[in-house]
Amino acid sequence: LAKTTQPISMDSYEGQEVNITCSHNNIATNDYITWYQQFPSQGPRFIIQGYKTKVTNEVASLFIPADRKSSTLSLPRVSLSDTAVYYCLVGPRGRYQLIWGAGTKLIIKP
Amino acid sequence: DADVTQTPRNRITKTGKRIMLECSQTKGHDRMYWYRQDPGLGLRLIYYSFDVKDINKGEISDGYSVSRQAQAKFSLSLESAIPNQTALYFCATSDRSTGGSNQPQHFGDGTRLSIL
């Protein structure tokens, strides 16, 4: 199972673009990269998933370089409500157990 | 996710008591999961079920048991609760994987369990 490494915490300001990088050096060929967001006292919420290159949806973009040993979650023009913990997970298809690290605590300031 | 309901939301009990946490979902998903989260840490998988007849141990199953009563219901039991099982417990569901990717997991709002 691939282990991930993320910064413990990050600060930014409203209106800025925030990039959170996740390292996963031993990612396997059939592993996908998935990001979740968690607010206090709530369950995590799926943000985005990708395998390679770039994926974009209505809330975020995910950049994955060719070697797939890292990935970057990009949140455009953040607001105070984006203050949360963000988790990066990698895992294979089929039967699996995802390993959840401690995540990155993102604090957005006014 | 409002389609994944956990009961109770909060529970305080004493060491040695048997406790059941319940989870029901209206998403029609085959797969259900139980996690625990300790303060400042990520989630750890306790048990998961890929359908009614398929139940699997996760990373930390000791001291826990589960029952998948129906596609929509997955309950977690602590047979004899101990203080270090004090944590936030989450139930999650997902659709079966297609095309190689893992389907997103949808989480309930959690049960905060305190064991004295």
C-alpha cells in the first residue's frame, strides 16, 4: 500500500490560489490518487481523483507529473469556507484498504 | 452526506458495556465501511463489506465486530468497550469500482463515542 506525505498545515488568504502537494514515492502502476476534504465534526468529502496528467472539476484541479511520485491539489480563489483538513490517498482498484494520513490542515485568513 | 445516516450521533458509556453503532444508506451502494478517527489523526479502517455476504477486516478490527443486515444497513459493535476505543466513528459507502478507479466514498456525519 502506497504511503503518502503531506505538509501538516498551511495558511493562505481569501482570494488566493492554494496548492497542496502530496508525495507518494512508491505509488503502484494501478494506483489512483484521490483527495478528500474534511470539516470539523463532519465526515470527509470527496474532492477529486486522477491517474495521470491533469484533472479539473468545479471545485479543484489535480496535477500529476509523469513519474506520478507526487500530486498537487490546486484550489482556485479560496474563501474562508475552504478552511478544512485535506487528505491525499493512493490506492489500487478492486479490493483495497486506503491508508489515511493525518492530512493537511488548511487555514484561510481574511 | 445526508444519504448516509449514523445513529447515535453521540454516546457516552462505561467500560465493559456492549455498544452498537448503526449506519443506514439510501444511496443504493453495495460497499460499506466503518472507520475510526482519533484527534489530529487520519481515519483508520475497522471493517468493510463489499456486499451483504462479504465482510472483511480492516486495519484495526480487534475489539470490534460488524453485521451487514441488508444492503442498506451496516452496524458496528463493541462487545466490551474500553476507554481507548473513545473516538469519532464514521460509516461510509461507495459504489462498486468500474474501469479501474476507486469510486468515491460517501461518509456519514459520525458518531462521537466516549467510554469512561
